[in-house]
Amino acid sequence: DRTEATDDLEVRSQRLIAMIRMTIFRWVNRGLFESHKLIFCSMLAFKLFGLNKLHGSESTGPKEEFNPGYFAFLLRAPMVIGAENPLQEWLPNKCWGLVLKLCELEDFENFGTNMEKDAPSRFKEWFNELAPESQKLPLDWKKLDSLPFRKLLVIRCLRPDRMCGALGDWIRMALPRGRDYMDCDGSSSFRQILQNSFEDSTSTTPIFFILSPGADPVKEVEAMGKQLCNLKLGTNYWNVAMGQGQDVIAMAKLDIGHREGHWVMLQNIHLMPRWCIELEKKLDVFAVENSHPDFRVFLSADPSNGIPIGILERSIKLTNEPPQGMLANLRRAFALFSKEDFEDKDAKVKSILFALCHWHALMLERKKFGPLGYNMKYPFSAGDLRDSAQVLYNYLDSSSSVKIPWDDLRCIFGDIMYGGHIVDDWDRIMCSKYLLYFMRDELLDELEMIPYADGKLSWPSPPPGPHDKYLEHIETMPPESPLMFGMHPNAEINFRTVQCDQTFEMLMMLTGGATGGGADDEVGMSPMQIAEQTCNEILEDVVERKFATEDASRTMTDEEKGPYQFVFLQECEYMNGLIYEMVRGLQELQLGFKGELTMSEVMEDLANCLFAEKLPMWWVKLGFASTRPLRSWQKNLGDRCLQLDEWINDPLNIPKVVDISRLFNPQSFLTAIKQLTCQNQSLELDKLQVFTEVTKKEAKQVEAASKDGAFCSGMFLEGARWDVLSNSLEDSRPKEMFVEMPVINCKAGIQSDKVDKNQYICPTYCVPIRRPYFVFPAQLRSKAPPDKWVLAGVAMILDIGGS
């Protein structure tokens, strides 16, 4: 019925096939979260591309043949580790490592040379474009515009932050009717999608809502029901929130609905996974007995493994995600308060309520920046905003004081209502700094709602007025930017790069990886052959490594063994334990590859990790904190061993500059600094803290060890940069995600509660994912207010991986 009619049988058949294909795609697509829809479309496009059945949806579509080596490179993004980067001034080391690996592919042999020697300035211009995927590449590489899949390889190397958008554009162009698939339901509201899905449902086909934080499909179901069949709770509609003791009630309501043709909503069925099996049986019985034609079942659940496959297979699955973006979140937050209630409030309450809604939107949307936004994820909800608003009304309506109790409001909002969710101390500090900025007297006049933007972006708070004026002001919000959160524009590059990495990691897992992807000798090799080759290479690298800790310990007397010596002995023991497990597992796997030992599940897992360039479970457990892929991790392991070798050859003296990013437990070294100060100055250990003093030297420029404390290196600044000339924090340069710090003199001193307005207390973490790998708080000089760096998420990271 939905297919356009025609008397031509062949045309009619083609139209029916296209409609059936789109209908099935739409059913699947509607049950996916937004982050997974690109993955689904990519899998379809790659499958057809592998069969050479893509001819493009437009006349300019790609006509290139599928190349397994190119496809493997796109998925795996292998890179050359440790190569010197001649374009370091503007190109990240990781990107150059990827370019060198790209040059090993057919037809890309000259790409690196062209970048480095022939037209570096033109490549830099392309690299700095806002949307390089839509711009022609320099030199003869502009031909890649007619070979768009190959252009994806270049974007994967140089601008991974633009990769998801470029991949979507390629699918739109390459897949027949690709635009219809990629933008499926893109312009439809959830209510329209629900009504469309309802038309496909029957008395035996439930509608299953896959929940996400902040989404509530119940209201939409009820609104649709009132429109279609005069739905009324308790008459022809039953709503049961599942939990202890609700299973009997749910079954009774299902029986009534089955007989009378009512609608039944069962919420949060994931809370009762065992009962879900009974529910599945009940639905099977209803299908056999022929339910009343008006009977409808609506189910909702969080993503869970406890939902029986049978329920999922028979249901129409829908996702309902909350709005994305600051503007959508602010609209939604402000809509919680009715026009009538809002108009009854005085000017002060209106201004504070608007700021509260704005702050609520910031807190929700900030999570998209990952660790740069929050150390942990928190379930902030509309309920938190409503409760905070009620407290605001109670405080100001019952108070006759002219002065607004800002301290009390900040405490209730930040420490109780929202702070009740917050576990991490640094997240709590960030939350309090937002409130300190927004909740102040200037709000009642005209406050800049974009904190510390320094004129780069402006959006003042609205003057007190009627409800409609606030709605109009909300629509004047400037285009969304990290600046709205007090963050540097680089934060968007960061989260889009992470999005790219997660997308291709998922594609790797779902497609089972891809063979080849780099050097000629790897193309055409099976996953197990690649795993065997990697196994042999790593084993050859580590099999001879061992630190003679007992011999080193015997060369020192008990008096000579100080805190530093104990730390390095412990580090050597950790390294020995890790290398022993690596050698044992790899030698065992070698025997398995030769057929001399039966491959166990553990050995297969190790082989799969070696192929996918991931760290095996036991290496993670016994190893150091790291987010590196396997090859990069292997090189980093060698660097750590070099530092331990330097110490074990002269155990009485620590290196002049200790790279604390190469320690398993950097906290223990900082504790050793405090212990030595205790011994030398007769102080109490628990009253000391580590103070940092940033020097202007690189590690190779240091000629002697520190006289008080220890010189440390291996720290990288994220979210800002360190200006050596002014010896203070400054805004990051464009696309500069991490900046290596000069040597820092770490020394111990008495703890102090004194607050220095020119000093930012900077959290330091082992790896970019931050929590739970906190090391210590460092003190960094700042000309700007320290609160600016708190909101920007500035931190020092020890091991930044391949960035």
C-alpha cells in the first residue's frame, strides 16, 4: 500500500524491493542510539563495497574498486612508532606516524615526501581548514576527490576529528539512496516516529522503548493515546512501574488488556530479569489465543543483557534520547516552569531561575567532552532542577532581606541537589566554580553567560521581564562552542577524535577486524598469522630483559637504602613480574601456533589481542596505567626499562631528572620526596605535601640533581599550555592538544590553607582518561583567575599515549 503503483511489473517489483528494504532498515535504525547509527550504516556500506556493488547514489559517485589493504588501514589505523616528525611545528607526532604507515600502501608511496618536502605549507593550510574533508588536497592528491574512499584514509591520518562526518558523507554518496539511509527519520520528532511505529504494531507486537538518561517515553505514549482512542488511566490504560511485588499486578493488567483491548505500559522491566521470562511466555500465550485487536503492550528498559531474546525479536524497538546541544537542553530546562508560575515571581527570582536553567544545561551537556568535562558520569535530571527551583522559591519568598543569600544557594545547589550525585572531588570543585561565577549580584544586572571567553564569544543574561522575553532571549544563543563551557575550542577536536576512535573500535569488533593494513608483507595475512608475527617480535624484544634486584640490594648497606632506593627496587620488581608473565604467555602461544600445545581459551584471547593491537588482560593487571595500543605500549615498555637500567647500574644515586611517567607507581616516588624531607628536617609525614616549581629547562639541560626535592619530567599539560617566557599558564594554541612541561622541581613542605590567587591547583593523572589514576595536585602560576582553568578542565597527564 505504501509503494507507488504502476502497471509495469518490473518497475513495481523494484519499487517493492526498495520499500521493503527501507522499511526493514527503518525498524532496525529506530532501535539504535544516535552514536550507533553511523556504525550500522557503515557496516552496510562496507559489506556492499567489499562485494564491489557500490556504484554511488549520484553521477559523481565513487567507481573505485575495493582494496583489502585500504580497508584494513581505515579500520586499524596502524602507525610507525617513534619516528622523528619533521613537521612537528604543526602536525602531531601520532599523525606523522600514521602518514608513514600510509606510505606503505599502494599509490600512497610519495604522500609523506610530498607533505615534508614538496608542499608543507599547502598541506598545513589544508590541515588547518575547519572542514578539510570538503577541500581539495594539494598537488596531485586533489585527484582523491574522485576517489573518495582513498581520501578517507588521508583524513583518518591527518584529521581524525573530522572522520565521522567524512564517513557519513561517503556513505551518502556511495550507497544507493545513501542520503535516505543516513538521514533516516532525521527530520521527524519522536512523536511522529512513535505514531508511525504504532501503525506497524499489532496486538501481538509490543513496542519496546530502550531508555537513556533524561528521556521519558511515557508522556508521548499517553499523548498519542488520548488523540487516538481517548486513553484514560485506570479505564482503558494501565501503567505499571516494575519493581518488587509488581509482577503480580503487571500480569493482572496484561490479562485485562488482552481481553478488553486496553493499553498496558510496563516500565523498567530490566529490574526484574527473571520475571521477564514469564512475561515472554505470557506474550506467547496471548499470540496463540488471539488478543483483542485494540490490545497494545508498551515495554521500557535500560540496555540490559537480562531481556529475553524472544521479547526483543517480537517487539518494535525505539530509542528516545534527550535533546543534544546547549540550546535544546536550555529550552527543555526552561520549559519545566509554566508561564503562569514564572510570571508570579519577582525579578530577582526570574533572573536566578534563568541562570539555574543555563547551569543545568551546562552540567548535562558538558559530559560530551569525556574526561575533559567530568572524571565520572553523573545522572543529573530534571528532578534536580525542579527541586533546586523549589528551594530557591522557599528561600526568597520567605525572606524579607534585600540581600540574596548567594552562599546558601550555591551550597544547596552545588553540594546537595546536584552535589549529591557527584563523587569525584575535582568534579565537585568544577561544579562549585560554575556556581561561583553565575550565582552573584551581577546576575541581576547583566552578567556574561559565557565564562572567561575574553570577548571571543558573548551572550549576556537577559534583563528581568515577562516569560516570552526569556524565550526570545534563549533563541538568540550563539552557535554552540566549547567556549560556552569555559573550555578551549580544542576540546571539541578532542571529543570528536575520541568519537572517531570509538566508532572504528566498534567496527573492528563487529567486522572481526581486517587483515593487512600496512606493510606489503602483512597484506593478505590471516589474523592468526599477524598474531604469530607480533608474538615473535614482542617475545624477541623482552625475553632477555630482567632486573637483578637482589644483586642491587646486596651492593647497598641498610643505611644506604633510602626512600628513593626502595622506590626503584619496587619498580624493578614490578617490571620483572610483568615481563615474566609476558614471556610465559608468549612462549606458550608460540607452542600453540606450532601445534605442539592445544590452544586454550586464554591463549586464543592473547592471540586475538595481538592481532587487534590491544593489551591482554594479564598485561593490564600486572602492568602500568596506559591507554596506548599494543605497538606503542611495547615501545613505552622499552623506555621504562631504560630508566630502570640507568638506576640499577648506579643504585646509590637516582637519575638527575626522573621521568615519573615511566614509573608504575609515581605516587610512591613523590612520597619518597616527603619521607626524605621528614628525615632531614625532623617533620611529620602527614603534615607535608608536594610543592611544584616549574623550571625553564628541558631534561637534557639539567646538569645536577636537585638540592631540595627531585627534578621530574614526563608531565604534559592538557586544556592549556605553559608559556616558558612568562612562566605561567596560557590558552592553548589551535589544535595543540598536549604541551610538554619543562622539568619540574618537586619538593616537600608543610601543608598550607593559604589561597594564592595567582596559582592554579592542577590535578595530575597517569593517563588521559584521568580517574581513577590521580597522582597529586601540582601548583602552576597563572595570570588569569585560577577558576578559568578549573572550568577548562586543565590537568597534567603523565602518559599521553601516541598523541
